[in-house]
Amino acid sequence: MYLLSRITIGFARLLVKKEIVPMPNFKVFPVFAAFCWGVVLWLFEHHTDVLQGALVKSMTFLYKDSNYWTDFRTFMIRNK
């Protein structure tokens, strides 16, 4: 994702440099990053099977498993 975002921003800068698109009057990267994470979250909620396994495990821990804990160990050290 890191490389794809850098390539996309570079391509957008090239389009501005060649005057194919006008220079935006706001910071583009935060909008692009938010869009990317929005797509990832949507895929995670609705089409988990198409995502990479490591990403699914991380997101499951962050967005599902972390909602449930029974004691200090499962709250701070390890959950599930």
C-alpha cells in the first residue's frame, strides 16, 4: 500500500506538471489515504475473503477481538 500510494501521488504530480489537470488547492494525500482506508474497511466488512490473510488477522484483532476482554491480561497483553 505504501508504494502504491507513492506511485499514485507521483502520477498525479506528473499530470499537474504536464498541465493535464489543474493544481488542487488542498492537500491531496490525506484525502487519498482516507479513501484507501475506507475501501479497506469496506472490503473487511463485506468481502473479507478477498483480502490478504495477514491484513485480515490484524484487522480482526483491531476491530473485532479488541471489543471483548475479561481481565487485565486480555485487556492489555493478549486477547484471544
